[in-house]
Amino acid sequence: FTGANPQAVIARHMVEPPAPLRNVRSSVTESLEAVVRKALAKSPADRFANATKFRDALRRARAGGVAPHEGGARWWSTRAVGLATTVLAVAAAVAALVFVVPRYLHSTKGSALDASATHDAANIAVLYFDDESSAHDLGYLASGLTDELIHQLSAVSALNVISRNGVLPFRGRAVSLDSIASVLHVGSVVTGTVQKSGDSVRVSVELVDVATGNHLDSRTTSHRMTDLFALEDDVSQQVATLLRTRLGQQIRVARIDKGTSSAPARELMLRAWQARDEAATIATDSHAGTTQDAIGFLQSADTLLAQAQGHDPQWPQPLIDRGWVAWSIARLLPAATEAAQLQVARGFADSALRRAPSSADARELHGTVLWQTAKITMGASSMTEVAVAERDLRAAVAADSTNARAWGTLSEVLRYKGDVAEANVDARRALAQDAYLEAAPRILEALYTSEQLLGDYAAAGQYCDQGRRRFPNDWRFVQCRLTLMGVDSARATPREAWALVAKLDSMDPSGPATTDHDAYNPVFRRMTAALISARAGDRDSARAVIAWATRKIGNDSSARLDLNYDEASVRLALGQPDVALRLLSEYVVARPALRAYIARDPHFAALRNDPRFAARFTALLQVPPA
């Protein structure tokens, strides 16, 4: 069963019958298929009462005709009882798991991930899409989509994608998955169809595990025919994202078997990952739940990880994951309670390093927690934490250069230190290493921000658009368009800016405050729109927004500092550089660690010729004047 999210998959498990067995393996006899269908019935009353009845049914199916290539009468006579008992035991185990763990998190024993390298999930064949339009006049589009998808996936170094010439012999032919696997030596196959409805095209894509025949995931998208190049690019981006994420889930599960020999610990870890994935979904798509829902999922994950730790005390992964869970909870808490939760995360990181001092994962966790701790205040004492965080993260990527998340966090640290060029290089490394898009939203955000600070607004816009295509429900890739308008006056119109503010409000009526406890975000986006309005000459609207924002934050001292920063840019656009300098001076007194970042911020480029700004912010940096 497939679905848009784990809840949809679970719902289909509950109410829909499995696909006919003969759809996957045509050599199975109808009588055997009927026995299997009864064994998989939703209601216990409709299934076999015990293993004996199941065995008898299998014997009757045998008498009705042996399926080809199944080993003949001897296979059934000597193994029927064992098969029946095993199948019932497996069915019971699956019944216990199916409402807890999504299909992709089930044990990989016997799956493509547990097979030989021939069935490695990272070995992929993208078969040519079928033209299912009534007039069969979309063959050119089907071929173009296939070629573009092969090109997109081939750019990922961790994937082994069969070339277009390799899959060409299978074009337009009904070939079994077994044959494809044996000829192309792949573990995953992508199939697709193209259909036309009026002036729109519907593209459906499925990812299939060739070792089991399971349809792992699917995606259907519709576009108008008016811009076929945009359609091809958009579909290939979305499908490539789906495939890379889904394969990453499979491969992530496979790593567990190498870490522990405890089956209960593995199962608990898988269930904890599911809970963490639910929380991550909520963090970027508020319609999936509230902040408290996300915290609840994370707390459940911590409980499961603690239990896994108990089953295998020598396995460091549950300890490391508990640190990440505590870090994730901290990012969802108000600033007043975040620091205490980060201390919990740091305790796990310290314990993990004592347990596994050479672990790149433990070193990354430690550095990330210290960086998050430093970001709370960015005061003078934060500089020590920033230095240690940078050291830890550099050690993590030195030990494992494929750690995309660590590269991304290191990029963020360097950016705030003012080392923007190196930050941009490291963010590019992160994107190149993020084979399964496990950290892609954060990395694309880092690339967009560093390009903006370097003044390359075209590149910043490209990364923003890439994020929007890959993650259409992630509010960050709507907000980045608004932010870019705030620094690139060529793009900015007040009407477009306020339309984006309204869109962000609709994505999360209370403001996207589920990540980084950032209840200030609704204020930030309105101040950005006010900046654009001020530059367009609408001074009254800009002043009205400043007054509203001041009332909105009230006595929140941390939010007051954030407002100082954003108000400084609006005041500069209103022709009040003295006020802007005063606000920035108040800001940097409280957050001296951000002095270098302010010097690079394009919002304040017009102040770089002012000796007061240069003395305070750019004296120690080679920042070009405006």
C-alpha cells in the first residue's frame, strides 16, 4: 500500500484489500491466490482459524494445479506445514506492527536491502514512461520526462542509474520485474504514465522494489500543456525528490542491522524514527498538526529510544538519537525554556562522545547543540561556544565527508561569523552530499542566504525556487521569495510582497512558529513588506507597520532586539540613517557575536560609507563600501 503520508498508508491497510497476487507474479495459480487472499482478509473471522486449516487449504490448492517453477509436488508435501506456520507467524507480527510502523520502516530481512548487491536499492532503472493518452500523441513528452528524470538522478553520486541506452530495449515492452532485475542488475525500478485531460497533462510515477515486487511509493501530478518545459522540469524535480527521499528511508533502515544484533532494539529505533518523521512534517507543514503535536511525537520518540538503549546498552545510536530529539524539542520551545532543553541535548551528546569518541555522528550532535545554544543570545560568551561548535563540525566532516547535515550546519556557523564565501562553498558541498535529501530544506535555505549575502540575487532566487519545487508545502520557500524582495529592489513591488504575506498567513494562520520557536516570524514578514513599501514611497504604510509591530511584541526583550534589527532597515529606507544606526548599535551591544554578519548584510549596504557604521561593524572586515 502507498499513500501521501503514514496515516494514509495505515488507513489503506485498514480498509482496502491487497492487490491481487497474480498482478505481481503471474505464474501463481488462481487457487493459490485464493488461499493467500483469505489469509490476508481484514476481518479475523474471514481468515483461517488455525495453521491446520491453512495447511489443508494449501494442499487443496496444490491438488488443483501446481504453479510453474514452484518445485512441484515434493515442495508442497514436505514444506506445506512449515510454510503455513511461518506465514501465520509473520502475519501476526505484521498485524502487530502495521498500525505502528509505516511499510518503509518494517524489517529489511528478506527485502532488496538484505539481498546481494544486485538488488541494491540504490541501483535504479527509470523505464520509459507509457503514453496512455487516448490519441497516443504524448509519446514525445513521455520520453522527455524519462530522459530528464534519468539526468536528474544520475547527478546524485550515491545512486547508480541505468543510462537511457540501457533502458531503451525495454521501451514499450511488457517485461517482468524479475527479467529487468536480472538483465540490468537493479534493486529499484521507476515506472510512469502520461495522460491528457482537456488542456492538462497528468503524470503518474511509481517506485517498485524489484526483489519483492512491492510498490514502495507513488506520485501523481497535473499541469497545463501551455509550458511543456516548465512541466518537464517541475515533474522531474518533484519525482526526483520523492525517489531520493524514499530510497534514503530504505537505506537508513538497512543501517540499523549493522549497528545492533538486538531485534527489539531495532524495532524500537524504527518506531522512534517514525515519530520523529511525523514531528518533522509538522515543523514545515502546519496543517499536519500543532507545535504541541510535534513535541508529543518527539517525546514519544525519546521514550522508544530509551527502551532501545535498554535492550542494547552498548549501541551508541539510541543515545545519539536521543540527543537529536532533545535538540528538536528545544527548537520548538519558547526562548525562555529553550536553553534548559538544550542542556538535556548536550548531556546526551557528552555521553555519546564518551561512549564513541571517534563517532562523526556524536561529534556533529555536540557541535550542533553548542551552535544552537550560542544562537539563543549571540552575546560575548557565545563566541566560545561558536568556536567549539565550529571545531566539532569540522571534525565531523573530516571523519565523514558525506555528512551533508554537518556540512550544512558548519556553513551556517561560518555565515554568522562573516566567512560568507567559505559558508557558501560548504553549503554547496552539503547539497552535493545530500544524496537522499535528508537535510535538503536547511541546505537550500543556507545556499539561498549565503548567495544573498554575497550579492548574487539571481543565484539566491534559483535556490529559493528549487526549494519551492521540491518542497511545495514548506513555508520557508515562500518566505525566501519575500526576503529576496527586501534586498533586491528590482524584484520588489508592495502588492506582490503583501500577497506573499497573505500566502504565508494562509499556510499557517498563527504564523509558521513551529520551527526555531519563532513566533516572531509573522512580525518579520510584515516588516519586510513594510521595507518594500517604504522603498516604493508608501511611507505611511511602513510607519503603521512599525507601530503595529511594537505593540505586537510588547515586553518581550528578545523580540524587541529582533525588531530593532528589522526596523533599522525600514528606517534606512525611510531616509532616517541616524535612527537606523542607533537601533543597530543597541542590537550589537546585546548580540556582539553578530557584528560580522551585520557588516555583510545587504540591507545596510547604504550605511557602509558612513564612518560611524564602518568603525563599529566593518573596521576588521574587508567589506566593500556601497
